[in-house]
Amino acid sequence: MDLTFIAITVIGVLITGISKSGFGGGIGVVAVPMMAPFIGGEQAIGILLPILLLMDVLTIRIYRHYFTWKLLKPVVPGIIVGIFAGAALLGVVSERGVQAIIGLMGIWVLAQRRWPVLGGAGKQGSSSGPLKAHFLGTMGGVGSVLAHAGAAPMQAHYLTLNVSKDVYLAQMAVAFGLMNAVKLIPYAYLGLLNPEIGTLTLMLIPLAFVGTWLGRWLSKRVDSAVFFRIMMVLLAVNSVYLLGRAVAG
């Protein structure tokens, strides 16, 4: 196995773990693009899914007391629809097109935070309507299936709500856990989960624990106001990164 690929994969998984438990998955999108040049995008998402599920379980355990169904419920229908729509589009629609849509959506959310009138609100922090929540959930599901890139739509939903840092992280963790659990169905059907990738997946399990622990350690040391500024920066980085990938291929 190529040592460069192993090193890149280790870095990508650690970043994803830190991102999930410490920053709501804001930079976890990098893992698949880092691995794809070596083994292809579809095999990369198959290898990572079990690791992502383990990270989700670990992160949910950390923040379980802060989770509320009321905040998750609006995005659930969209997530389910988006996952199966994404599965139908896998290998058919251009991944770059989805990346561009998600990237532009993130930029739009940032613009609304800076100029709330763009979203039809008189002030920041107004709650998302049902249609907006369904749309963002759907985009999250589609992006998650095609490239494990469902973070930006979920950020776009929860960053417009007045919630605490720990509640934000709890909602993001459960949303990701739901996405990744449901994705097992289409991934298994499409043959993306196969014994050939099992060895590498097993090798990456310890990194899931290390990355998750590091993320929580960092989160506990970041002030809430600073945390949400970091989240907005990560949403910007995530969105620009996806747009760049869409344009440059």
C-alpha cells in the first residue's frame, strides 16, 4: 500500500475526527478529496463510512445531554430524501455540480449573517422555516452520499438559530449520525462496502478515537463567542473549498 496514501488518509481521518467532536464537522469534508486521487472517490467514501459512523457514536455520547429532538425534526425528512436521491445520482450526476451548489449555499448563508435583510429577517438568529429546513436537509443528504460533504447545509441551518455551543455540536452530531446510518443501505446495495476495504478501515479505527478526543479537548478550551466566529470561518472555508473543487475539478 502506498505510504503517501496512508499518510494522507491518516491526516484526513484525524482532521475529520477533530472537526466532528470539536467543531461540528466544519472541515471534515477534506478527507474524501484527499484520498480520491489514490483510490477513486467511490472507494474512498466506502472506506470512510464505517469510521465516520464510529466518530458519530463517540461524539453523540459526548454531547447526548444537549441534544433536543425539536431542533433535529425539521431537517429529518429532507435528510432521508436527500440520501436516497444522492444514491440514485451517484455515478450519474457530476460530483462537481453538487459541490458547486453546496458551496454557493454556504456563501449565501454567510451573506445572510452579514446582511440579515437578504434572508428576509430583521435580525440575525431568526429561526429557519420548514421549507428552508427541508431544503437544507435534502442538500445535506445529497452532499453526504456523493462526497461525505453534508456539513455545510447543516451548518447553514443551525448557525441561523440561537443555540449554545454544546447544543449546536449535539445537533450536528446526531444529524451526521442519522445521515451515515441511513447511508449504509444505499452504499451496501451499490457495493461500496466490500471486504477488500475492511483492512484499511480497521487500521483507521484508533484514529477515530484520537481525533474525537482531540476535538472535544479543543472545544472545551474555546469561548462560545469565539467558537461561533470559528464556525462561520469554517463554513466560509468549506464553501470556498467546494466551489474551488467544482471549478478546478
